[in-house]
Amino acid sequence: MKLKISMVGGGSYSWTYGLFSTFLHNNFFDKETELCLYDINETALNNVYEFCTYYNNMFPEKAITLTKTLSEDEALEGSDFVVIAISHGGLEAELEDHYITRRHGFYNVKGSESGIAGASRTIRHVPEFVRIARKMKKLCPKAVMLNVTNPLTALTRCVQKYEDVHAVGFCHGIRNHLEILLPYFGAKGFEDVSFSVSGVDHCSFLTDVKLHGQDALQIMRDKGMIEAAWAGKSNITFDDPFAGRENQRIRFILWDMLGVMPGLSDEHCAEFYYQTTGTQENRDRFGMHYDRIEDRTKSVDRLRNNIVEPLETGKMPPFRVSDERPDRVIEAMMGGREFYDVVNYRNVGQVRELAKDTVVETFVTFDSTGVHPAIASPLPMAAQAIVIPTALREEMFMEAAMEWDANKLTAALCIDPLVQDFTRIRDVVKELMDYNSKWLPKGWC
């Protein structure tokens, strides 16, 4: 029986090749697997399809069946799994999230979940995800949605809450941003380390990090890394293929203040703390000079060129495999090897401090019998004070999008830590909703 995996956003220069590579590299998948790429951008779809086909042809003994289509119905029809990797509205809309924010005197670093840019992105994407979920229920009612699109928590949650579509969210951040710290507390690899993670995507915390039974975070404290961070001397960086250069200074300062380490880098975790990014003075004090508008424009061009230039020159890069592993989740659920890793999944009790069905970031086991979240270590109260309001605001953004309700969006932004002036919020909300209304599914309002 052939397995069909559809990818909505299959023309993504950022995501498609990396996700395809995991299926090609995994011996569980072969010619009996169809990976169908769907996109609304024909040029991008053709480019990415040609790029992936080159590597598929390199391994004829295990090549999967790679198809492409401009028809969403054709892509979804009969699918077993649906991967979502989209940026609804494209670069224009993503930049406008930040232009609106700055026009009103506010600031977001990345703007996926929090602040005005996060609210804008959420209300634009939630209706589109629900529209896709409704179509899935008609064309592939048993399919599982595998989501890599931000805001990951709200988008993975909304399809379950409103359409009862089974969904799993993937973010490589926790492992990647712990991996770069391993040498600093003496670990050679993850086999030397045990840890727990709890929270919501981009706002989760590492707890019980142990190196052969020793407190790994205390080892780094003993090496003076906290003091270095306060002094502005921390030089730990990570070049994320999606997010660019990321720093690890604010992360250590927050760990010192809260008593528990944020799971991600400065540019992500700082979005939830006005003290680090809310004013230019704060950004200068903590060395937060990342500019989303400038960086995102450059990264979109870079990621496109990574696909297009090799096709034009014939100089194809070596085959590489992505860090995201939806292939392992699919394999496990289809009867292959069991898979245990950090993912985002609905809360069935694994995070006791958060409401049931909130999408949380923890360790989860996948096998042929289903999805089995592991109970996370307790979140310290200081971390709860960050995570719980974040989860509630994301829920409020999501509800505002579903009902297209300006009052609900206003209320949500009033309690956002990055929005410190009530007098401007209603003007902000009007502009957000006026702009994003053009991206809504037909008949939404």
C-alpha cells in the first residue's frame, strides 16, 4: 500500500529540500512513498521540485516518488500525512508585521508569537490553517498534520481546537541550542546528557540538565559564564540555517535571574521580556542588534539563491540531511522504529502547570500505537509566570482571529509585555486587522 505525504508550501526555498532529505535518507521510505509538493507559486515549486529530483535520482535504489501540483485538492486527496511549511502572505506580509509595530513606537525582535508583530502573524495564519484543516477533513480525514510554521503553538493548536485535526508541531530549537552548549560543560554529545524541557514553543525551559548525574548548568556557572554574560563578554553564537546568527548572552542572564535556563537563544527568548528589547536603551544594554526587517529580506534572498544558483550553474551541493525529523514521526506511527524526541503536542497532562490541550513543548514517544508524551519535570514558579501568560495570550490571539474580533485582540495586546502603552493599542489593532483582512480565506469576515 502506497504511503502519501503532502507538503503544503512545497515550493518553500527554506523548508522543502531539508524535509525531503530526511525521507530520502531514511530507509523506511522508498518508491512506495509519494511525496507530493504543492504550492501557489509555480516558479518556486518548479525550482524546488527540480532541486529535490536531482538528489532523488542519485539514489535510485531508495528513491521516493516525488510529485508536484498547483492544485491543493490534488495534493491533499488521499494523503496520510500533511506537512505544512508556509508563510502566508509571503515576505511582504512578514515585513509589514514589523513595519506596523515600529510605526506605532513598539519593537519586536523576531515577531513569531509575542508583541504586535506576533499578534499580526497569528491572526493572519490561524484562519488559513483552519481552512486547510477543513479541506483535510473532506479529502484526507484520517491524515495527521505535521506543522513547522510559526507561530507553532497557536497553529498546531487551532486545527485541533476548531476542526479536531490531529497535529504535531516541530521546532529544532531546543536540541540545536542545547547542543552548542555541550562543550562548555564537558559533554561530547547528547549521549552524555539527560534533560527535561517544558513550556510552549520559543518560551520553554530546560530543567534537570545533567552530565553523567552532575548539574550541567552549575558546571557552566562555576566556569564563570554567568559573570561573562553580565559583563557582555559571552561569545557563544550559533549560525542557524533558518534564523541566521544567534547569540547566547541574554539566555544566561535570564537563567541567573529566574533560576532556570530558557531553551532558546537570545533573539527568541528575549521576545518575552520587555527588559531586554522593549526600548533602544534596553537593546543596546544587552547587545540586541538583530533587525528582523533587514535580516529577513537578506535571508529570503539567500535561501532562494541556495536553490536557484546550483540549478543555473549545474554545481549542485553535496547531499545533506535536515535536523527536523517528521520522517521519524511518520515512520514510528506507520509501524517502524520507535521515536523519542522534543516536539510540540497537545497537553494531556505532561505539563501539569498548563491547561489541558494547550500545545506544549516536551519529550514525546511515537510508535505504531500512537503518541505518548512524557511527563515533564515541574516548571519553577518563575518560569510559570512567563509561560502561562504567554500560552494564554496566544490562545487569545487565536480566538481573535477565529472571530475576527477587534476587542479580543485589543485585550490580548493590553497584557502583552512588549506593548507598554494602552493609549495606542486600539489604533494598532485597527491597522493590524485592516492589513491582514486581505489575506483571509474567502467569506471569513
